[in-house]
Amino acid sequence: MFKRALLACAPLGLLTLAACSPAEEAPVSNEPAEYAVIEGWVRNPLGGRDVTAGFVTLTAGAPGGQLVGASTEEADAVELHTMAMDGAVMRMRHVDSLDIPAGGAMSLAPGGDHMMIFGVNPEDLEDGEMTLTLEFADGETLTVTLPVRDAAPELDPEMGAMSHDGHEMADEGETGASDPQDPEPEDHGH
């Protein structure tokens, strides 16, 4: 069954910022942001492959945060990747961090920012779950257990599900089609 590791955080709709007059400065918090995973999943590796992708929706309290990495005992390496249009081709590339807005949410989703997971042993996923430790720039970590699925679960329309119908997808430096739910990246040395 789906297990979630959630940290307490105020509901997004209840977070407000106090108005400041021009002479006042907003207080700066030296406290680390509180992070939470709203939802997430890992794509079941396609037959014979040892690479897959992971997706989560993260929230951060004030002052916001940056996701800088992830790790799992069920794979050799995890990298943060983004998807961006290069002319008429959607390309995937490795990034060092992804910003989470203060009091807001950031989604890693098919067709957009995501975690590439290399060196997966399908036998380690037989229980239908993968445990990932998310790492943040402020030194905080969050461990979450995500379900392993063959396809994306139904997404809440208010969560901003993206459609990339009609776009040709390619990994960095390559041409040709590639589906972000069917990742087959070039060799990144793993």
C-alpha cells in the first residue's frame, strides 16, 4: 500500500504574507523550510531496462527551498532532469537544482522536471514501492516511499497536469522521439 512520509506544513490556501509598508522589511527566517510530498510515483522500468523516472509534487514553507538531489538503495544513482523545447524538439538535460517556491508547490511530472533513476534492479521493486531520500540545499532531507506504477495515476486538474501532445521528444544531443514516461537517456556514465 502507498506509504507517505509527510512533514507538517500549513495548507497552501492558508499561507499569507503580511503587508509591509515601504519603510519596513519583511522578517527573514533562518529556520529551514518545512518540506512535504503531496503525491508521487515511480515509473515501472520497461522490460529489460534498468532506468526509469520518478515524479513528486513537493511543498516548502517559508522561505522556500531547492531540491538538489535524491538517492535510493534500490538503484545506483538518481539525477534531477528538466525538459525544455529546443526549436521543435523537447530535450532532456541534467540540472543541479530545482526551486520550490515559498509556501507553494513544485511538481516533477512526465514531460517536465523529473528524477531520472539509473541502475534499477526490477527485483528490488517487487513489493511495488521505491523509497527515495530527497535532499535540499538547506541540508534538510525527506524520505518518502512511492508506489511503482506502469502509468501515471489520474492527476488532479488543479495540480497543473501538462500535456505535450504533438511534441517530438529527444534526449540531449540526440534526435528522434522519446517519451518522458519511457525514459531511455543517453549513457550518463552509470
